[in-house]
Amino acid sequence: MSSRIHHSGLRSKVMSAEEAAAFIRPGTTVGMSGFTGSGSPTAVPLALAERIRAAHDRGEEFRINLHTGASTSPEMDGALAEVDGVALRAPFQSDPAMRAKINAGEIDYVDTHLSHLAQTVWNGFYGPMHTAVVEISAIREDGTLVPSSSVGNNKTWLDLAEQVILEVNSWQSADLEGLHDVYYGTALPPSRKPVMITAPSDRIGQPYFEVDPAKVVAVVETHAPDRNSPFKPADDDSIAIAQHLIEFFEHEVAQGRYDERLLPLQSGVGNIANAVMAELVKSRFKGLTAYTEVVQDGMLDALDSGTLATASATAFSLSTEAAERFNDTVAAYRDKLILRTQEISNHPEVVRRLGILAMNGMLEADLYGNVNSTHLMGTKMMNGLGGSGDFARNAFTSFFLTPSTAKNGDISCIVPMVSHVDHTEHDVHVVVTEQGLADLRGLSPRQRARLIIEKCAHPDYRPALEDYYERALKGSDGLHTPHLLGEALSWHQRFLDTGSMKQG
Ligand code: 0RQ
């Protein structure tokens, strides 16, 4: 038996994943751990998927409502979607099988701000939570739990669930102990108190989760690596976007808006975010801080090089190579890295107080700075909003980043009107593509439109955007935000009809 289980009562509950999965009943709500592939349980979800498959083969109904921290692993989202085991999913996913079922209308998906899910579950909008399935890295003698590579919503699931299944994963480094900051001060209004974080390095909680041992029905031992996706090497577009950003940072330092250590950085998930960190490492900036959601490879490199002094997040999202390197050297990061609950890592109050520089990816922006981060051609879900709204709305400067085109140039990521709005023009300060950077602060809608076309649109689409805008100035009913309503979404329809937004 694993040396990671030090509580005798909980040691007596060790069983197989199949036995543990048998505690999960059809039609119930399950809160699982997992955030961008890190800290997801693997054995119990796989065993549950097999149970669901067998039930379906017998002609029985078996689906669950599934809540997590964010995206998980093929062993959870993938396996459960493939057996049609999920009725409702929240708050974020990025799995191809899950995405396909959501877009086929077979799974209800609640795409919500990551900092909001815990409080909406507390408030009962999703009904009772029956089971929590949480990966941890160890159980201490007093029954408290050492979190693994993500904290996410685990504290809330452990508090709320009627029964708890623990996966103790010995693949996770034992040295993770002490790195986490689990805040037990959250309360519902009117009893809320200020969240007393005034610097990214502040600790306001405790390093362990608490759980009532009487609620724990099963403990399953695993030795499973996080689902770590490789990053694409930075391409020319990502490097150009990163360079525009760094030039802008220099400009803001010169203007006296940021000091030499900038302001705490939040950097979204994906290849562009990783490339931004890589370019920052090459820049002159040193001793920066991050108050963000995930730690990707680029951020680890930035901590190694001294570009970053501290990073606060809720999860790791590392490539296999970086995860192995990190696992061998966790102790060295103990006073530079903090993983918090996602209510706190993404807390709007803290984001506003610290003055975050929020850098998130997007699918498309329109002439006025409205941003779509989630919906392909307005109707199909890509991943979800994630934490982008938590940060963008309250940031000191909110940046949205994308290459100017997608799908080999057949899609312009700058369009007359976005086909879905996640971030309104009021929450978007700076739009960046490989073509350039549009600083929208202080500009009216008409001023923004001209700047976005000039700085951000791809040359292949610039004339058509200029043409649309000039005709809108003549034909729009109102001239505050000029639009030709009958034509505003015609670029998307053309793509659906012909496979390209380009005009004949
Ligand atoms: O699809 O790979 O099939 O070609 O979308 O696009 O350019 O690789 O960009 O990986 O950075 O993802 C918005 C999805 C961008 C991500 C999004 C297609 C494109 C490609 C991916 P293919 P790229 P990225 C929270 C941070 C929301 C959540 C968030 C995201 C694929 O950033 O999920 O912000 N964001 N979390 O071809 C149709 C368009 C398209 C398009 C790109 N306009 N229309 N398809 N694609 N633009 C905060 C944290 O702290 C983590």
C-alpha cells in the first residue's frame, strides 16, 4: 500500500477504481477535480465510463451531471463523453469527444466564469452534489489532504458532496506539500469579508484540504501522469504578437503607467500565451510577478530565468517534458509558486486591486472591440470562456490576442460584427494580432473601428473591412456604432456557404 496514506481510517477504505465507481448513481451530480489536464482523477472516471457503457448495453439510463475545475483529461471528459455518460457539463472543457457531443446538442453545457461556479453550486442552482471525486497527492495523519497539481474547485466539492472518493496519485511529487494556499474564508453575502491579498505572493489560507473522514466512501491509489499536451514551437505569428506586446509594455513604462516590474501578469492558455512568456524571458524585464490561472511551460522558464519572481495560479498546464522536470525540482519552487482555489486565483476583487495585465486568446474581434472567445461561426462551442472574463473585466489593461486569420487565411479574425460576444467592447482595452496592436483605451466606437482595421486586420481583408465601414457610415441608422445590420454577419455566412470569408 502507498506510503502516501497516513490516516488509518482512510487507509481502511482503499479499494479498486471499479468498486469506488459503483458508489456513483445514475442521474446524480458529480464534482471532479482537474484543471487544464492537471490533477484530474483518471482511474475512477474510466471505471465509471465502463459501468455506464455496461448499463447502456443492458438498456438502462445512466448519465451524470459533471462539474470540474476546468478542462480535464481524455480519461475523464473523453471517456465519459464517448459512452454518452454526461447529461450536463460545467464550467469548461476542451476535449474533442465532449465538444462534438455538445455541438450535436446531446450534452447541455454551462459555459460560466471559472470563479463563479463554486458559488452557484453553493447556491443550489445545480441541485445537490452527490459525489466528489478528487485527486490528491497524499493523506496526512490527521486526515487533511495534500492537493495535487491543481486546486480548482476541490475545496468546494469536498465540502458540499454527500460522499467523497479520493484518488491518491503517487506520480505527483511528494514535494508539492506546502505549495498550496487553500482559503477557507469564503462566505455568502452578506457575510463576505475582503479577500486580503495585496501581492501575488500573499498567502491567506492553509496548505491542505479538509474533509470529513466519515463522508469518504472510497480511496483509490493511482500512479498516473497528468494529461500534458505539448506546445507547438512558437511560430512567426505568435512571436510577432509577443513582440508587439513587449513594445507596448516599454511604452507604458515610459508613460509611467507601469513601473519597471510592470504589473502582475495573467496569461491565458495556449501557444500564443506560451510564446509571450518565452519572448519576455528574452526581454530586459526581470523580477515580474504573475497572478494568473495556469502555469504553463513558458512561465516555469520565466521563474527559472528570474524574469518572474513569483507566480500565483490554480493549476499547472505543463508539457510532459516540463512536468517531469518540475516533478524532480518542485522543492526549488516552493517559495516562488502558489496554487490557490479558483475562486481566489480568479477573484475579481483581487484582479482589480492588483491591477492585472490580462492577456487572453480569442477567436475573433469586431470593428468596435467586442470579442468572441468561444463560438465558431456563432453556434459551435470551441472550449469555453474559462477565466478570461474573470480577468478581462477587472484588469488594469485587458489584452486580447489572435493571429489576424485562421484556417489558412479563409477566416478573418477581425470581422464587421462578432458572431457571439464573450467580452464586450467595454472590457477590451487592447487588441493584438501579428499585424499590430490597437490601443482602444479612451477611444469612441468610430475611432476604434479605424484603428482596428489599420493595425490588426490582415491585408487580404483590410479593403473589405474599410469598404464595409465606409458604407456603414453612410447607411447605418445610428452613427454611434455604425453597422449595416443585414450584412454584419454575412462574412460568417459566406464561410459556411463557401468555405471562405473572402469575397468571390
Ligand atoms: O483550430 O487547430 O483546428 O486549426 O481555433 O486557434 O490560433 O491555435 O489559438 O490555441 O490560442 O486558442 C480562443 C480557442 C484560441 C483559446 C482560443 C481556430 C484555429 C484553431 C485555435 P485548428 P489558435 P489558441 C483563461 C484563458 C477561451 C478561454 C480562455 C480559448 C483553433 O484561447 O479557448 O481565454 N480561449 N482561457 O484555426 C473559427 C475563428 C478562429 C478559429 C481561430 N475566428 N473562427 N476558428 N480558430 N480563430 C485565463 C487563464 O489564465 C488560463
